[in-house]
Amino acid sequence: MNDPDVISPTAAPEGPLSEAWRHFRRNRPAVVGLWVLALLLAAALGSKVLTDDWLLDTPPLDPATVRLPDKLLPPLALPSDAIPEAERPPLGRYVLGTDNLGRDVFTRMLQGSFVSLSIGFVAVGITLAIGITLGGLAGYYGSRKLLFITVDTLIMRFTDVMLCFPTFFLILTVVALLPPSIYNIMIVIGVTSWMGTARLVRAEFLSLREQDFVVAAQALGLPERRIIFRHMVPNAMAPVLVSATIGVATAILTESGLSFLGFGVQPPFATWGNILNDGRGFIFDAPWLFFVPGFAILVVVLAFNLVGEGLREAFNPKLRSR
């Protein structure tokens, strides 16, 4: 029987991405995490269609529907006869119970998945844009002087200053000064979380700058912009991709913490953090309000970390499992 991990001498050489994917698939926890994230992404996109009127005039799921006769019902409970037919849950039961206003927790969790993932991906996108730019400048132009200080020293000392501030409390302070908005949360998390990416990209650029293909490109007189974006950035993206994967989990945790404290996304939008906040007063009367969003945050953050660890091992030959 042929072993799929044994490459035939006559086979075509395997590309770096194909080789990384082959090693990633051998990491079972990372594959499980990837499946969890795929299901979460499908649920988030489905919830956008089912809970928002941007596509359907009357969406079948409304997370903001208040049903006071059905407040604090346990999971799988049936709606009472006092609830009109139009306001009953589409599945016929409250799958994850109801909160203190009778809102369907399952529907709110679906909407919260889209909001949390949106904040995570957009915040990480901002983080990557700032981190790659500053790290690339520090790594490639580091020895060049700007007035009386080198570019590398200027950027890295600014990065060190930003690292001195406790990130969460810095975000909390900025959010408290700005009007509450989902867009402000995205921007603030992204703008205050780029330091690790910048240092990572700088280290990769310092290593790549001495490689033969970069020296050859410089000798051929290629424009610096082409050398950076065509040759150096693609070769520096492997560790950045790992950092971005874990960064999404960190952004979701940060948003959940802000919403739990009341400084995050405001109603009527539902996020896992404010669902958790709504349930903190009913830990003993309605424990599902606390455990359902808490378990969801735990599973998603763990899945992102597993995928990030799998990517780190797949892209680093020294860490690949044998």
C-alpha cells in the first residue's frame, strides 16, 4: 500500500503550500479546529441572511423580539399559548432557552456569531495592514537615517512604547471616550494590536534582506517597491498568517470583554459578550444565559488557537511532527 506521506522520486517537486497543507492535515486537533471554524462561519453567514432585512423583507429570525410571557424559559421549552403565531420561534421550541425579556437565546447567539467574527476579521485586517507596513519599513530601510535617528530605531522605539501600555485597558480607555459603535470597536482593537505583527515582519525582513534572491534583485536594479511587495512580503507571510489566526481569537475575546463590561457593541445588536452580561444576574435562576455564550467563546477561541498552532507547525520545518 502506498503511503501518502512518501513522495515518489519520479513525482513532481511539491510546492511549499502543498507541503504545508499536507503536514497540516496530519495534525488532527488543527483539522478539528478548522472544521469548527468552517461551521461557525457558515452559521454566521446564515444568521446574516436570517436575522437581517438586507436580503429578505421579513427575516424569519428576529433576535430583538420580546416575549415577556416566555421569559427565562429553559432550553428546548415550548412557547406559551399567549405568544402570537408570528412571534413564535421558527423551530417550534426555544432551542437554547430565553432571557429575562423572553428573547430567543439561539437567535441572539446566531447574530452574535456574525458580529463577533466581523469584529475579529476586520480588526485583524487593520492590525496586519499597520504591522506589515511598519515592520517592513523597519526591516528593509532600518539602517537609513531620518534626521538624526535611523528608521528602524524610530519605528521600534515607538513599538516598544505601545507595548508598555496594557492593551485591554488602553482599548477600554479609548472606547470609553468614543461613541459606542461596532465600527469604533473594530478600529480601536486593530489600531492597538499591531505591535506583535510589526516585530514579526521586521525580523523576517531582516533575514530575507540578506538572501541571495533579494541581493540579485537589487543587483538587477529592480525598484524597491517591487522587491518588497513581489519578493519579500510573500516570503514573510507564513508567520504573519499564524499570528493573524491567533489574533482573530484575541480580538473576539477583547470584544467579548468590552461588551461584558458595557463598553462594547450596544443593543439592539447581540454579541456573545452582551449576552453573557445579560445573564450574569441570573446565574442560578437561568444558568444557560451564562454558560451558552461562555462555552461558545471557549470553543471558538480554542479552535482558532488550534488552527494557528497547526499552521505554525506546518510552515516551520523544525516543528513539523514526524
